[in-house]
Amino acid sequence: MGSYCVPLEVLFTKGLNVEYIVPPPITAHTLEIGSRYSPDFVCAPFKYNLGNFIESIEAGANTLIQVGGACRLGYYGELHEQILSDLGYQVRFVNMAKAKFTKPLTFYTQLKSINPKMSLAKIALTLPMVLKMVRLIDETEDYIRKNVGFEKVPGEYQQTHKEFLDELRKVQDAKQLRAVEARFKKRLRDIGTDRPKHPFRVGIIGEYYTIMEPFSNHYVEKELAHKGIVVDRWMNVSNSILHNHQESIRAQIRGYAKYDMGATGMMTIDRALYFAKKGYDGIIHVKSFGCTPEMDVIPVLQNISADYKIPVIFLSYDSQTSETGIQTRLEAFYDMIIMRKEAT
């Protein structure tokens, strides 16, 4: 999912002292094999995860780890494990959804099953650095998506981002991490841009996996950047997991939603309201087909759109979604916000 395999690689190799196989980049083949062995109407992230697992096994992995989740993702581990077993794959499957935050010992038990000889001391030393890496990745990518549409030399941000991730993989301690942070913050600031005084601004909201894995949303952020748009996406691991915003979000959206709709629903409404109040030119809502929490928030988003006169486009993805179809809808959306701007 996005660039998070980099800090995970550091966590597993340095903290848990196991060999970490970076899953191959997601391609159409990943989705194809995941869809082939998945129930038809299960959400697309399930199919991507299954395709990731199969490709990782073929790359040499003998242990797979499924994370937990606030929606049906929390139940997917058992089904993934059963499907892989039925396909004849003999691997160890560690389901982190079985661990509970209220019972820290359950996390220890699950981690111990990855490497029985693991050292809690090494994990304690590695984890703060890994969390710092996650925050640094999120900050860096947020800066890039807001500026990449205006770079003078095409591809400069992308190349710098690639080198940044490569350097993160080599980091051995906090001192080296601070050096990498300082060096690449300067490099990003030094990239030449030709930014208009009042550029178009579009906020992206939606379902956790689809919004953060660029292949699964057909690189919607890149498409917008090519049109010279400031892309703003709040949803990342730092904001959604490492920082607890639940109480403040609940208060901020009280006028539109009284109850928690589950998973990313409250955060989706909160960000839509933020973008509307800040006068953004439009909002794009992305989700996988059949994502119940995000389907539930659509009427609320329509209310926000009507109240603040801000256009919202809804993009739903499954294994049959056409990239051409998405591009056509984005073109129409772009034309609309241009016309609205010219009319004011």
C-alpha cells in the first residue's frame, strides 16, 4: 500500500530479525490473480491483498502477515488463509486482526509467531525509528502532491521521491534518519516550480486502501497533477492511526452525522467539510465497489456539496473498472471546475 513497505522492511529486518521480501509492485496481473480466486462481490482491496500474497509466495515468502481493520478487513484474514490453503500453498499465516489494543499481550503473541527468537529490546529500539519514517514519508508525499503539478522539469519530484525511499532503506539509526530528512527536505524545496497565484485546489477523500494505493485508484493524484492542480489528501497512516482525531472529528461533523458510520466514514465527512469551508474547487471521493461505510457517507457528502456549493465526484473501483472511463470522468470534472471558476 503506497510507500509503506519501506518502513515495514526496516521493522521486520532490524526489529524482528527476519528476511523481508518486498511484495512485487502492484500490476494488472496482481489484480487478475487476486480476482481469480476471490468471491466475485468482495471488495477490491481483498483481491489486491490476495494477489499480493500469491506474488509474495512466488517470490519466496514462507510467512504472510494480514493486518487488522475497522471494517470487513478485520475478517479477511481467515478467508485469505483458507483460500491460500485450498490452492495448496504451505505458508505460515499470521493474522494481526486477532490482536487487541486492550490486550497488549495478544500483539506479543502474534509477533512471537513470526519469529520465536525475536528480541523485545530490538523491537523497542526499532519501532520509534519506523514510526518516524512513516511520518516522514507522509509529510514528504503530502508536500509533493501539492507541488508536483507545477514543477519546471517534469519528473524531478518523482526521481527525488524514489531516491528518498532508497535512502530510507539504508538507515541504521535515528541520527542517519535525521540526516536523510534534512537532506531531502532541502532537495524538495530547491526543485523549481512555476506555480500560479491562485491554482485550482482539489481534495481527495474516501476509503482507506483505495485512496492510498495509487494503482488501485488508477493514479488519480497523478492525473490531477498533470492538469496543474494542487492535490490535497489528508488520509494517511500518520493522520488516521498515529494521531487520534476521533473526538475532535466527532464534534466537527455533528451537524452532518450523529453516529459513527464505521471505518473511514467519519474522517471522510470531516475532510469534505474542511475542503468545503476552505473554498476548494472540488472534492473527489474514491472507494472500492461495495464499501459499505463509504456508501453510507455519500448522502452526507451530497448535503455538504449542496450547502457549500462545491462539486463532488464519486469514483468507485472494482476489478473491472476502466482506466479510460476514470480519465474521461476526471476530464469532465476538470472542465466543470474551470467553468465554475470563470463564472465567478
